[in-house]
Amino acid sequence: MRLRAILLALATAAALALHAPPAHAASATATFVKVSDWGSGFEGKVTVTNGTTTALPTWNVQFDLPSGYSISSAWDAVMAGNGQHYTFTPPSWAGALAPGASVSFGFTGGPGGLPGITGCTLNGAPCAGDDTPQPGVPGAPGTVTATATATAITLTWGASSGTVTGYRVYEGGAVKAAVTGTTATIGGLAACQTHTYTVKAYNDQGESTGRDVTATTTGCTGSPSDLPKHFLTGYWHNFVNPAAELRLSAVPDEYDLIAVAFGEATVSPGEVTFAVDGELAAALGGYTDAQFKADVQALKQRGKKVILSVGGEAGRVQVADAAAADRFAGSVYAIMQSYGFDGVDIDLENGLNATYMAQALRSLHAKAGDDLIITMAPQTIDMQTTGMEYFKLALSIKDILTVVHTQYYNSGAMLGCDQSQAYPQGSVDFITALACIQLENGLRPDQVALGLPAGAGAAGGGVVAPSVVNQALDCLAQRTSCGSFVPPRAYPDIRGAMTWSINWDASNNWSFSKTVKPHLQGMP
């Protein structure tokens, strides 16, 4: 009897082995557990395990929380949030994850009663560890493409594998469309607005992981079509300081947009005046307004754009009421007509009223037309939140705004969009984490550029090698070459870079423009 039982057990084991499902190839996985829940909040933990036979250089865990839930803090990982979607990447001190090794990070949030997470991915693949969907759940949709009009965005994607009841299109945690086919149109949108959507397949067993796409409705008038997709801006000094003095005609071809610094205030609030600085003219051995105007036209014939920058560190232009707004628009337009400028740059470091400056710029746009270039050069503190006056101005004129090139220098450490730590200036993390604030809070990627000093002497702090500027551009455009901060998504339309200044670039052997411009030209 004993021998018969043993033989029967062996036969049964063999039969089970013959009918067992095939084992999946070893892979990396991420596992979520809710550690505790105290009614008003919860603690969660995710464990990343490298089940492969090679080291995992880095990891990127993303997932969604149900509507109404949020994460307030995290540890042992760098967190970035966008609505209900969260991204976690390794801290700066973390190395590669060895084969068979695990690492965990934790977080707290609220309210209590979190039922779980959805759409979890590890390095773009399902957290379960392979590309096979969970039993009964559809596979992820194929790549999503988008086409836009002024009032609608149409999405098209590849069909999911498995049994599919339909597809839901999300914007954040809100369902914007539910369809049975592989295309959807979201209508009723405003012109020149950027939206990020996630498409998920579903059936009665659950939802697939999502596919993201970002698109902008048409109707934008703040970016002339003859500016490159990615361009370099530089400021030209209409004054004398320790940097090299240059005639405008000496600006090299690497620069696409030249901002003449600065238009100055008069005794009448809002009014702006401009003329070639007498001290500069003397330093150049004579430089008249007529010669300057001829140089503006010569640059434009070379395909460049030339604008007047208003303000600067010592600027006192004040636009604080309707009358000042009218004077600003009228005086700047007169200067544009006289000197041939293509637009205006707002660089007011001594106070700005978003309401009346918006009124002034809309009035200027009405006079100059849709080809008017409007740029802004806020300090980092001015773009920390959407409640700051500069940020309010940028959002209120988004339909006619060309680009914001924030000055990522002279500021000290600042919080980034992940709100996890104060990043030190002079680092790729500082640039990318702070640029992310604008990219995730209303500005289109083509309206965001990176402003950095041209080299030694150009700023009191935040000077970086031009190669770091290129690294930051790649991090934002492609999520490659990042430091410890990795943005929650890629922004391939990031507009470019700005430097203070062309004169300081000349003093540093043109290192900035000769390094950054070729990189911008090579970006897709």
C-alpha cells in the first residue's frame, strides 16, 4: 500500500507539472502594501525587487491613487505628483540594485481607508513583473497619438490585448470620455490650452495600465512661426560693466532671439524710453542710434528676432493702474516702430502688478498684431507658485505669451515641483525641479525656457557649465541625463535656453552659445 501511494503521488505530481502554466522569465517587480491606517490617514510601502540576473541601474515606480486621496510625504525616494498620479525615483545616494536585491520606500497620505493603488508600473512595465496583464484584465493600449483644433483634441491608440469592454480617457482622476473603439474626441476646450490624458482599457475584471499623451489646442498667437522649435536667447548690454562691450552687429549666429537690455522708466508711471547709452557709445568709439537701428535691421535680415527688455535689477518701470498700462503699451509700441524691435521682454525685478501688466500687454498686442513676441524673465522666487504675480501674469496672457525664461541663478536653494527638498542652485536638479513647477502648473512646454549665466562674472551664484544646461534640457525633454530628480513626464517641446548675457558669453570665449546652441539644434 505504501509503495502504491508513493507511485500515485509521483504520477499526480507529474500530471500537475505537465499541466502547470509556463513560468515567466525573471524580472523586476514592485509590491505595494498598506502598512497602517488610522482613519484620517495611511502609511504605504513599496518594495522594488530585482529578480533578474543583472544589476538594475535605476528604477521608476508610478501609480495612481483613487480620487480624493493624496500623498503628503515620502522617504527613501524622490516623489513627484500630478493630480492622482505619483512618480517615485531613487534618492541621490542610491546605487544600482543588485540581482536578487530589494529596496523599499514609504509614504504617508490621507484620508484613511485607502483601498489600494492602480496602474502601477516599474520602469514602464507592470509592477507585477512582466508585460502579461493580470488574469482577465486587458493589456495596456498601444501608443496614443493626438491631433488638435482650437476647441477639441482627438486621441487615437492601438487596441489592447485580451477581452476589452471599452476604453476610458482620464485627465487626472476625471473620466473625460468612455468609448468602445480606439479613438475619442474631447471637445469644449479653450484655444491654446495644454492637456495630458491617460487611456486605459477595461472589462468586468478591471482596468489596464494606462498610456499617456500630451497635446495643445491650436489658436496660440504668442510664438512666431519663424522662431525655431528650440531656440537660444541672449541679453545684449546697453550699458558698460566688466563684461565685453559689443555693437549689436557683433552678436554671433548662435543666438536666435536678442533681448536689448534695458528700456527705462520716465517720470510718468508706465512710460518707457530707450536710446543707445552714452557711456557705451563712448566705450565703442562712437555708436549712434542710427547705427544701432541699422544693426537691428541687419540682425533681422540674418533671420534673428530683436526685442526690448524692460526693467532689470535697477529698473523702476511701474504699471499699477489703467493709465500706466496705456502709457506702457503706447510708449513701447512707439519704440518698436522707431527701432524695429519685434517685441518686449518683461524683466521687472522690483515689483509687478499682474492685472495691469496683462492689460498693458494685451493693448500692445492689439497694436502690434499676432507676430508680437512677449517674453518674461522672472526670478526663481517669482515662479514658485501660481499665486505669485509673475506666474499669474504668465497664465493670464498664455494665449499671446511666447516664452518664460526664468533666471535659475542668484537665488540659493529652492523647492522644486516635487516639494520634497530644497535643491541647491548650480545643479541639474535645481534647474529641472524648478522648471517642472511651470510645466506642471499651466504653461505649455513650448513656453518654458531655461535661463542661466553665461559664465564666470555673470552672476553671484548658480553659474553652471554649459554642458549642465544641455543635461537639464535632455532631462526635461526625454527624462534622460537627469540627476536625482526625474520629472513626472517628458516635455519634448521644451523651448530652449536663455543666457545672461551675450556680453558675458563674449568674455568667456563664447563657451555658452557654442555649447548650448548646437545641442538645441540636435533636439527632436
